[in-house]
Amino acid sequence: MQDTSPSCPLVVGIDVGGTKTHLSAYTSGTRVADHVVSSSGWRPHDPVAAADWLTTLLHNALPSGARPAAGRAGGHACETPRQCAGIRTELRSRTGVPALVVGDAELLVPAAGLDKGVGLVAGTGSVAVGRFTDGSPVQVGGWGAVLGDEGGAAGLVREAARAVWAAHDRGERPDALALGLADAFGVPEVPALGAALEAAADVSAEWGRHAPVVFAAAEAGSALAREVIEAGGRSLAALVVRLSGRGVPVDDVVVAGSTVLAQPVLYDAFTTALAGALPAARPQQLRVPPVKGAVALARSLV
């Protein structure tokens, strides 16, 4: 059995992302578990299902007999304190572990070693979080691929489709972006893209996986693709501006997400727009796993 006496408490951090989930557990500064799985099956809007999912993850990832002293989970699409509290209550009833559940973007600032600032995620989707001066959390964005998530992978594909449809309506010949999207979705021409996008069973995942087409088209010279990317960068900056307008300190902006960190052209579009709107803001790319923020927050519960 793992030593989890008061002098050697076991703390668990979990980062449930849109695509993958990362669990890390430590005792006395020693990592005893490091587990990465698919986020398939994560249902954050159903607290019972979410708590069951997390409980199964804990049982599968931790050493046999290990008893966590505290845990912190950052969950993709955990959008309100009420929603997170519901998952936390259900989780504690199953595990007995003192645990907190927050949105996954809240892990970024502590993962960067900061006490305050903005966490901005642009992966499959996009969201920004911060805290008011009284410590209460606030989130902007993150409304899903159909209505929001501008600057995230799925949102970029959605806006790219809109751009090529508009070009088609203007009578323009298909460019690299139009041809790339048609090929990616397996359709013969631009008008058929609508039915292909609507047929997606998992909109965020199925749209988002085609985001590399947008960046490849921009590199091939597509003006439409470049504008979609630049608009995505402006939208990400707008999330930070929105937080600032609500009175959230935005001096430090910690950026993470598989899309924005993998595509320098999108990150540059974001930082350029941010500098124009909030010159004093200091953006930085998170270069450690966000789960480190979950572990740091879990330690604060012990």
C-alpha cells in the first residue's frame, strides 16, 4: 500500500482536456502515477456521469490501495461554479477525497508558477478564465463549435467553411482552402461542405481535426485562409479584452492548447492583436503540462 500518512500525503491532479486526460499523483515530492487516456466519455454537464468517469480514472491510474489526501481536477467544458460544484459533490460521495473541480483553463496560471493572471486555451475549442480581485472566478468564451470557440481548431474550420462559401457565392474559383476542405471532408465541391459539416456526430472533434488544412492553405498562399487565421487570433485576444473590461487583472496571460501552441502564425496573430488592445498584458506560452497546475492546487488543499 502506498504511504499516505499525514507526513506523506498523496495528492492527485487531473487535467481533462477536450481530447486527452492527464492524471499525475505525488507523495513527498515523488511522482507515483502519471496516466494519460482519451477524454472520450467525459460528460461534464451530467455531474453523476462526470463523477463516475473520474472515479474510474482514479481507480485505474493510482497504485493499488492508494488513498489520496486531496485532489484537483480541471475539466474541459466545466463552465460555471455551480456545474463544477455538482461534479465535486458527486465525486466526494464516491471517493471520500477532498477535491475541487474547476474548468481546465484554470490550471494554466498555477502551472506557470503564477499566483494570478489569465489562462487562455485554444485547442479544439477556446476559452479564457481569470479571477476578480476578490478571488471569485470568471470565464469568457468556450461556447462550443456551433456558436463559439473562435480561434480554436473547430471554430477555425467553421469560419474557413464560411469563407469559402462566401467566395463561391461571389463566383470565385476554389482556392487552396476550398480545395483542401473539400478533400478533407470527402466531398466533390464547395456546396457539399454544408451537409458534410452537419453530418458530424461529434462536431468539435470532427471539425477540429481538419484545422491543419486551414494552416496548410495559408502556407500555400490562400488569402482566405490567412484572414481566417488572423481573425482567429483577434478573437482570442478579444477574450482577454473582455475579461479586462469586467475588471479582471490581465497583466499575465498564460496560453496553452494544441492549436495555438502548434501554429506560430495563430499565436503571432493573437499576440499582435493583444498588444494593440492591451499593451501592458504579458502573454507567455505554457511549456509544461497543465496537469502541473492541478497538482499545485491539490497541494493547497492538504
